[in-house]
Amino acid sequence: MKYFARKCDNCNKGMNEGYCGGDGLSYACSHECLFINGYTQEEFQEDYKFGNIYWTDWGEDLEGHIEDGYYTIDGEFIESEEDINNHYIS
């Protein structure tokens, strides 16, 4: 099973790369998930210019790097690596 560092605020899928807004207050995995609810390209340009939003890659190798937990592709939160082993490995 693959694990993810963040969860998209719009589609609720796990993600290892995408847009980070408001210094970690919001996440979007794609253009489709970013430009919703009236958020425009002009607003994005302004936010990007002032460092309020950016694209980032949290990486594929999460082992030992995500202290606050992990997400599944479906956005389910897994609190620790121990929980992953207990819950998903038979």
C-alpha cells in the first residue's frame, strides 16, 4: 500500500506533491482542485508573488519523515508507522 504526506482539501485524496497555501493551512493536488470556489488565476498569481502559495513535493520515501502521520490514497489518516503495520500488514 502506498502512503502520502498530505491530503488534498478538495478531493480528499492522499498526495505527495501539490500546492501548499497559507503556510500549510490548505493543500490542493492539482489545478482542478486549486481553481474551485471562485479562486482565479489572477488571485493565484498574487498569492504566488507574495509566497502565500507554492508547488512542492513531499517525496515518495515517507519512512521516518512524517512525524504527524500518513494518509492513504483515499485520505484516511494513519497516525504512526506502528499503526500502519498493525492495521495493514497481516
